[in-house]
Amino acid sequence: MSSNVGALRLDLPVAGDRTERALIRDAQRGSVEAFEQLFRSHWPRAYRAALLVVGDAAAAEDIAQESFLAAVRALDRFDRRRPFGPWLHRIVVNRAIDWARARALRRESFSDVELEAAGEREPSAHARALAEGLALLQPEQRAVIVLRYLLEYTPGEIARLLDLPRGTVNSRLRRGLDRLQEAVRE
Amino acid sequence: MRRLFDAVPSDTEAEERAWSVVREAYAHREPVVRRRRSHIRPALVLAAVAVAVVAAALSPPGRAVVNAVRRSIGIEGAQPALFQLPSPGRLLVSGAGGTWVVAADGSTRRLGAYSQASWSPHALYVVAATANELATVAPANGQVHWQLARPAIGFPRWGGTRTDTRIAYLTGNHVHVVAGDGTGDHRLPPSARVAPAWQPETSQHVLAYVDVRGRLTIMNADRGIVARRSRPYMDVRDIAWSPNGRTLALAARDEVALFDVTTGEAHVVGVQGVRTLAFAPDGRLALLRGNGVLLVAHGRVRTLFAAPSRLAGLAWSPNGRWLLSSLPAADQWVFVQARSGHRVLAVSHIRRQFGGEPSLDGWAPEA
């Protein structure tokens, strides 16, 4: 676990009167209830972040799920003085970027049709426009936009999460946002 | 912009699927006892180490260590032996201890000193191989019907109809095909060391194999005519036909490709590192990757099971309700319920029962 995420704020309120730190402590001691509360608190944003970066519901589910499995594997080593959300989001977004890059490199000789997610709910017009706009961006641009506007990290926090210079984050945000707003307006 | 992001739907079904898998992984994790900071002087540390060494020497030799290792790499609560299969059918396994048939009630029958085997299309016979001999045997008693001596035999696979069957196998870097009665053995073009696969549900003898350039090749084995050939794939590990014979799956280093053999179109599943593929009778596809089993169904990929250590081999029960894989490091077999609930049943001491680590060669219906 990288120490440079330690300064990030806790970005998610946790249901009930138990603090996230207490939940992590109890989960480390074997409480399924505590771990489920952590999972339920963080799943929606983890899944949506992955979905917006990769644009594929099945892949997003796999990425979010694999990220939680990584969290299970590292749970006992997790320093509960640090917030859980930024650490999880770092895994999710990096895996999503890797997946999106790999997909861009894969091209089939006959066809390059990805498996479509069955049973996906009909998205709203806004969500569809957003997805179409994000698809025009590079995976790295998508990632910083998602971290900034869905997960609400500051540019400085994004820089620390992705191990990038702050200027790179700002330029990706600016260019990505310009293209995205054009696409959404259209 | 914020409102747009909030409009992105979440997926509660995905959340429930993921929670069932993550909960399973959490239940099987081994909590670590945290070390407290201390300021014990070196002399005391040395004394503590000496006490620990003495205690270890006085304990039953190695048992505690072995048990601790097994807990960390295997499934807790495993049965001490294979008493029965969780589903009807007969399981075929092979390894250093020979080829065995395991009945649903857990009884085992050794067919001979073979290292690889597979069922005939209707599970009436078994084709088995040693390094230099191919044989067809009766699963009830191991009686040999015919034998064929060939060098460096690998991956025997039996396909065809009830009345006319063919067996494909590899020798060195060539695929061979021989009729089910042992006649007409002939050699096909060079092949990679990947198990060939016969197309089911067809009156033709159509064989899929991977050529030396990594291209998936579909051939009429009687006529020697290539029907389709893919682009080269890097490091192909496994291929498998869907039960209806319409889809051919290929696992390569960086991807899994699903070919519609009618149109030739390929759909890519973005999963890297898959080593083994297995179709369920209803068409669901299981992928073995590292410590995990993934399931491809209705266009979705999800993790069905995550093990504490590396898995090996996959076999579906004939009714499609259970998946069997092996945890070699823990000397265990793991049965995972693939329909609902994701129950996990583990069995230990597999090597002792089968005289070595066996490969999973197929789970066939009752005769």
C-alpha cells in the first residue's frame, strides 16, 4: 500500500454510527457484518467508476469485484488509520485503465465485437450521452474525469492516487472536460 | 457534470453477485495476528527464539507447520477423503498413480498405469495413454480393447457418433487421427502442444486444433480439408467446443476468443492468463485463471470462486450444477456449486487416494 494516499480524506460517509475505522477493525477481526457494511458502502462508486472508464458493464463488474478481492487479501495488512476509499479507488481505476488499454490493443481478424452485457438496464439519455462522450477520450483522461467528478477527488489527490505530476492531471482534466462537454452538448 | 455522473446507473444484481464471491473469499481468508511494537532486548529475543525452537522440536514432527501451511493455501473444513461426489456421474482422473474412474458413491476403480485419458463421446469407453502407447479400455474393469504404440503421445481425445468415432492425439508436434476401432491411423499437419477438440453434434468428423503458428484450425479430419483458420494467437493454452458445436473457445495468454464457427466471427473476452476452459452442458463457459474460476454466461464475465492458492484443472458435473477443480499446493479437490449459493466442498489427501496428483480428465453421466 502506498503511503502517498495517506493524506487523502475519507470521501464516503458510512451508514450508522460506526466509523469506517471501526468497521475495518472489526472486519480484520473476522466480522462479516462489518465487512459487508464496508462492501455495501463502497461498491456503487467502485462499480460506476470502473463502468465509466471501461464502458463495458461485464468488465466493470469484474474489475470492481477483483478490486474487492484484492482488498480481502490485503485486509489484515491494511493500516486502519488510513481511509479505505482512496485505496480501493486507486486499485479500481488502475485496473480499469489497464483493461481499457489492453482492449484498445486487441483486434480480431474477423470482428472485434466485445461481448455485450445482457440484462443491462436502459440508461437515461444523460447517462448515454456521458458514456458516448467518455468513449471518445483516452482511458487516462477518462480516469481523471471519473476521479474528479464522480469520486470527487481534488486534482492534488488524483495526482497522488495515480502517481502523476499535478500538471499532468490538470491538463488531462482540461482537455478531457472540453471534449466531454462538446460531446454532451451535441 | 455532477448530475450527469449521478445519472449513471448502478447494477444491484452485479452487486449481489460480487458480494457472494467477495463474502466467500472473506470467509476463507486467514486472519493475521498483528504484532505489537515491543522493545524487547536482543537477549530476550534470542531466548524466545530458543524456546520456540525447543517447543517445535518437542511437538509432533512437522505436523504443526504442515497444518499451518495447509490452512493458508487450502480450504478450511475440508473432508479428510473423497467419500462421494456431490453430483451423479463418473469422474475420470489420471496421474502418476494411473488412470482411475470415481463413481458417485466415492468408490474408485484403477484402469491401468496410464498418465492421460478421456471419455468416448457417450462415456461407454475410455481412451488412455502412456508416454508411448495409446489404448482403449472399458471403464467398468479396465479391459483393453486395442493398443497402438507411438512415441511421445499426448492429449488423447475421442469424438464422433455412437456408430462411427475417431480418436485424435498428439505425437511430438503432429496431430494423429485413428478410428475408434484402432484402424486407419494417419497424421495431420504440425500442431502446437494443445489438446485438440472434436466438434460435437455433427455427423462429420470435424477437429479443432492449434497449428504451430498459434492459429486455431478447424478441419474435416477424414478429408483433410481445412474449413476455417484464425489469425495467430500468442501462447494458446486450451480450446473447447460448446455442447451444441456452434461456438469454439480459445484461451491464449492475453485473451479468450469465442468463435462462431458458422460466421467465423470472433468475440473477445477481456480476460488475461486463462489456462483452462470448460463448457457446462447448458453452454456456460468456465475459465480457470490463477487462483480463480470465472464464469462466462449471457455475455457477462464474473468470478465464481477465488481460492487461497493456484487452481489446476476444471470439470463440470454432468448436470451442470458443480464445478470441480484441484488445489495442488493443499492436496485438495474443490467442488464449487455453480448454480446458486456458491457452496464450496473441499476434499483433502487426494494424492494419497490416487497415488499422486491426478489431472481431471472428465466427469461423465452414469453409464
